[in-house]
Amino acid sequence: MSATALPQISTRRRLTDKVMRGSLLAGTLIALIPLILIIYYLIHKGLSAWAMSGFFTTDPTGSFFGSPGGIRSAILGSLEIVALATLISIPIGIGVALYLTEFGKDSWFANTVRYFVDVMTGVPSIMFGLFIYIVLVIGRFGGSGFAAWKGAVAISLLMLPIVIRSAEVVLLLVPSSLREAALALGAPRWRVVFKVVLPTSASGLVTGSLLAIARGMGETAPLLFTVSTAFALTFSLNQQMNTMPFLIYTDITSPRAAIQTIAWGTALTLVAIVLILNLLARFVASRSRMA
Amino acid sequence: MEASATTVTGGRSVLERSPIGRLPDRVLKWGLSALAALILILIVYFFIRLIGQSGHVFSTYGLNFVFGNNWDVQANIYHGGALLFGTIVTSVIALILGVPVAVAGAIYINELCPRRLRNPLTILVDLLAAVPSVVYGLWGVFVLAPRLLPAEKWFASTFSFIPWIGGGIPQLYNYFIAGLILAIMILPIVSAISREVIATVPSEHKEAALALGATRWEMIRMAVLPYSRPGITGGAMLGMGRAVGETIAVVLVIGSAPKIGTHLFAQGYTLAAVIANEFGEATGIHTSALFAAGLVLFVLTLIVNMIARWFITRGSHGTRGTGATGMTIASGPANEK
Amino acid sequence: MNPPDTTKEQTDMSTAGGPSPDRPEVAPQAPKAADAKKTGHAVNVKDLNAYYGNQHAIKNVTIEFPANEVTALIGPSGSGKSTVVRCINRMHEEIPGARAEGCVTLDELDIYAPNVDVTAVRRLIGMVFQKPNPFPTMSIFDNVAAGLRLTGTKSSDLKALVHSSLQSVGLWDEVKDRLNEPGIGLSGGQQQRLCIARTVAIEPEVILMDEPASALDPISTLKIEELVDELKERYTIVIVTHNMQQAARVANSTVFMLDGEVIEHDETNKMFTNPSDERTERYVTGKFG
């Protein structure tokens, strides 16, 4: 009897829908604004620091008058300390992850370890600095107070949970059929691990490691309590050493405009390195056979 | 052949490996187990040493250390209530400002945005996590704080009737700026977790809503948000954990005043910031007080993170977070999936 | 020799005013009761083509679904039955990369017309899904009221409407004492009836059912089928099923589809006892699918 007419969707509903969708888009854009602003200022102010003579090739002079110098010792110091931290945390981290996936599996011990690793990911970075301070610096372990290697240990602790968790995820992706095939051929456990599991998951492990390294490069708080700083270039790991994050931290509070500019330049350098590491990680991940 | 088919010299069956042959496997297993145990030992050991270094302070001040309000370096008195206050206030500001933006972004990316924009937007939001905290501090000091000061002054005078929020005289470095920077810093992690949780909403519930004639927003409101609420809450708590522990960015923009600020734009202090600032010149009981502050901070982050984890595992409705969620939680700021 | 899309078109039973468009009269149907009393709404699908990206899933499908009748869609998996149904309430386009072309009308209304609000279409054409999907965070009451709340029904009216919906699906007595409990706490069969109650609460004109009983036990299935039989008094029903006995039990007429095309569309009895197309015959006798 009735011809069908489409019911009217109330204007209120239509309006609400439009408004809410607009708000969600607005929220997304708001989230991007800080990123854009930070990148803008980094480039804007950092490039003028990069243009300063000797920025990359000289060390900071530390003097209040005259040339402020460059940041060479900071760059090399950062690289050195993070390299050492990497040497410590990557093998240990992958080792623990291997234990969890190959041996511990679902045992109460393995699950407890997993839980503690989870806990470690939430620990603020300053805590790692405090820990190493208490354990290594106070007692002047190794004959030195603040020392570069102690900073490396603190940073490796920070990187460790990241490496473990990402490695575990990647190792779990190795199909158990591969392991079983190797075992069925009579290979001992250790062979399976080194010849099958690790090679298959290699690119995923590299990706996770690169991201952990990127994180390690940017941390300041652990360095405050373990390495402190120095101006001159040094390669000795048992002494204080300059690092980029520390340099930025101290330069921010300097009254000299030139030094503030150097802070921006250092920040741009640091961010550039971190971004390159991130891009590298993405690149490796995209070429992974298991992506 | 005299020996039976299954034995060789020495009484070993051909099926057994020699003890030497078994060695590498054993070494591997026990070596890796030791490494794993190392993790447990480290954390426990840290607790013990930290308590050792700060126990003195707790025996002197008792709970006043945590809740009393008198941090006076000159007089060598250390009641850290103002620090706890600042830590919590800045984190709450970070949550209020950051979580809605992060969740809005997560909903938009998952439910509303055109497919080809999804990946680029995700990468951009996650990129915020790659910025080191000292760079946030740098930007906060030279860009954000000075530029927002006029607006803060306007806000404080316009809304002076709201207690604590308005009515004061805004300082250059204050709770608000610290909270705002923290909000930006926690965006990536809250967004990443929210995105994952929202992506797990079964399409059958979304279809049920749409089939009833719901608009897109109504569908999100009926089917997506209620389902995702526990997971998003967990993500927000993880963000709070991050905010509570953040040191460098905060110490540069909070103003370092160990008092309970009387308004939003007053100078303040946090547990992490005081440690970073006063450490260099502290001695004796001052140093112990800083360690004690570290202990309080540690316990606070542990509690917040435990609550977060509980929400997230509830929110993934039974799936263990070793998948992508695990990766996100584990990798913290600098990692994108 | 039957051309691939031998569609049997039925006399338009819509009582919308105005002349019905030209349609060739085809094979006579079994007599229907009281044509003059029909107040229902018919759906006409004409030359429908649907795609998932580049995959051509539905090819030139034309079907008439008469008012107040149950029409079943049968066919092997992948034949496109669900896709056809999803094109009727425009759920098909929710899938990324999916699109539909052709003409679908509800009575005289072209639901694919450019100005049509898709949410309004779905108000009129409801859907019940294969897997019961009550909203997990809502109580039984809230589930049934969900659609009503969308359209701004006053909360004072909600109780009565929820009551009558639950009664019409035979669920009232079973849940009247626990309306505030979560909807997912019910058994599978109850959940599905809850979903049907949720659908009928907003008084659609057509109800689409995509294998509504395939996830349920035999007893619940029977209850659903009885329900379908009652519901057709008030609604036009399209039911997708892979169970031919089910089609025989509930459907007035049946459409057999294969590879995205309509092979045969006839009164149910005739299709199962004396199908015209040999492919239909092979399917209903179980030789494939």
C-alpha cells in the first residue's frame, strides 16, 4: 500500500558525523604539527651551525671567549660509546632471545624472564645511569670515576630489552618446519641454531638492532651519571668522553648565542644519524625474506 | 661382526652421541640460560643497591620523604612531596593533551583515511619517537616556551576564575610546557598501541553497526571504541609511564623550583629532573636523597607499567603480546613496526 | 539449450502506485495467496555486476524478490550469492576496492541513485549475518535497542519496542529476567535470534539473511527457520543458504547461482523436483558443490 520513501536521516546525525570525522582528521594533523615544527627549526638553525668553520673538524674549546670550536670529539665519542654498547647488548640480547625461543619456550623460568624484560622496557633511562653510577662509578671500578666504557654499559642495558623483544619476535617467525627439517636430518641443536635459525632471521635481527642503536645514540640521562663529558678528543675508554647528547644538554644553557647555535647543529647531526639508522632499518626490513 | 648391531666400542649405542659430541649443545643451552638469568639478577641487584644507597634517607625522614613538602638543599632537608606532585601533574597534563590526539589519529588512520595515505601517516607519527629527548628539550627551550608565553598569559588572565589553572603569572618554564612536551613525546607510543588495538576489532561488529544504518562515526562509536577501550587505556598508561620517567626534556623546561606550584604556569620540579639537576654537586645525605628520589621514581614507573600491561593483555582479548603489540611495547620510542 | 542467465522474472507484486515497467511475462508460478492483500515491499535486482578489484564476481544478475515472500539463494561456494545480497543493502561497497554497477530498486526506489544516503537504505533493508554478532560490550537490552537509539527513539518508548522485538523472535521469555546481561552470554542460537530482534526492532521492509543458521546446531536452526516463516508476514526476506533442505523448508522460490550468474530461478518445489537446467539438476542432486 505504501510507496517506499527513504527515511530522512536527521540533520543532527549527519552533522555529528561530519563534525566528528573532521575532528578526527584535525587530531591527526595536530599530531603531525610538532614533527614539522621540530624538523623545520632543526634544519633552519642547525644548518647555520653546520656552516660554521671547523664545525665537524675541531673540538669544542670550552672557553667562554673566542672561537667555540666544533663538535668533532662529541661525534666520535658518541660513535665510540654506542659502538661498544652495541657490541655488548646485541650478542647478549640475541642470546637471551634465542634462549627464550629455542630452549625456554613456555617454561615458568622463560616466562619470568620475559616479564622482567617487559619490566626493563618501561624503566626510565635515568635509572640505568643511576645503576651504573652506584655499581661502577662510586667505587671507582677500573681505576676511574666517570668513564666512557661505563657509559657504554649503561647504554647497553638500555638497548638490551629492545634487542631481546624484537629478536624474539623475529625468531618466532622462523617456521618450525625449518627447524624440524634440520633436526630430522640429524643435526644437533647448536647446528640448527647457527645454520638455520639465525641465518633465516638475520635481516629481522639486523632491523631490530639498528633500531636499538638509534635509540642508544640519542640518550642523555645515562651519560650524565657515567661518562660526564670532556672537550678534547679522546679515544681512551677509561676516561670521560664527549658525546653529542651531552653536548647539546650543556650548550642549551649557555649564554653565548654561538654556542646555542652549535647546540642546534649538534642536534641536527644527531637527528640525521638517528634518521639514517631508522631508514636503514626500514630498508633492511623491506628486503627481508620474511617481511 | 661380533658386537651387536647397535653397540660400538665403549658400550655406547650407535644412536647415542659421544659426550664430547653433546658438549656444544649443552654449552649453548646453559650459556644462554645464564644470560637469561642475568636479566633477572640485574634487576633484583639494582633494587638492592638502590635501596642500600637510599635507605638512610627513609630511616631519617620516613614517609615524609615522599609526601612532605620541603626540599631545601641549603638546609639539607629533603622532603620530596613537591617532586612527586610535579611528576604526577606533568604526566597528567601529558595524558590530557596527548591521548585524545593520539587516539583521534589512530581512529582516523585505521577507519577513515584513504588507503594509500595510511602508511605515510603512520610513518610520520612514529617518526616522533625517533627524536631524542634532548632535542625535544632544545626545541622546548628555544621555540615552544618563548612562543607560547604570550598565549599562556592571555589564558591565565582570561580563565583566572578556574582554580589552579588560571590566575597566576605564567613563567617561561612551567608545568604546562613540560606537560606539553611530554604529550608530544608520548604521542607515538599511545598512537601505535591504539592503532593496533583498533585494527583488531572484528569486522563483524563493524558490519553489524553499518547494517543497522549507522553513519561512519556512529559505527566507530558503537563498535570500535567500546571494544578497544581496554587496549587504548593500556596504551595511555604506557604513555604515562614514559612521561613519568622522562628526565632531560623535562628538566630543561620545568623551571626547577622544588615547590608545589600554585598554578598551571608556575615553575615546578619532578623526581627525574631533580636527580639530573642536583646530582653533580650533591654530597652526603643530599646524594642519598637523590637516590631515594630515584627509588620512588622506579617504583612509580613499575606500578604504572604493570597496570598498563594488565590493560593491554585484557584489551587484546586473550592474545599474548608477542606479536606486533609486543614489538611496539618492547621497542619503546625509537621503533616503528 | 539454456542461455547462461536464464532468469525467471516474476510479476511485480509491489503495490506502489503507477504502472509497472515493462517486463516479459514468464513461466507461471504456483498460485499465491491473496494477491490483493499484499502490503509488502519488493526488491528488484536488474543487470547487476559486482567486482572485487578486478575480479568480476557478479555477472549481469537480474532477480525479482517478491514482497512478503522468502526467496532463497543457493549455489556452491564462490557462486556469488552473498555478494548479491550485500549489494542489496549496499554493504558490498564497504569492502575496499569493491564496487557494484547495475540497478537495484526497492519498490520504485533506486537505491543506487546518486543522492541516496546509504545509511537510509540500510534502515530499510536489514541484514542478519552468518556468524551471530551481538555487540560484545552491550547488554541484551542495549543490543536490541542499538538501532532504535540511532534513529533517536525516545528512551521512554524503548522498553516497549525492545519487548515486542524480543517477543517476535521468540526470545522474550528466555531473556526477560536478564535483559541487562551481556548479549554475548547467550547461546549461539539465542544470539542469532537476538541479532534478528535487533534487526526487526527498527522495522525494516526487507530482511537479508546470509546463511543465518549455518553456524548453529540443528535445533536452533529449526527455530530460526520457523522464525523466518513467521517473519515473512511482515517483511520480504532473502535468505542465502548452502543447505538445500533448508531452502525447501522455508523458501517460496529459489535462485540457483553458479560462478556469479543466475542459472535458474523458480518456485522452490519445482526447482528441486524438476529443475529446468541440467546444472541445477546436478547441484540439487548433490553431484557437485
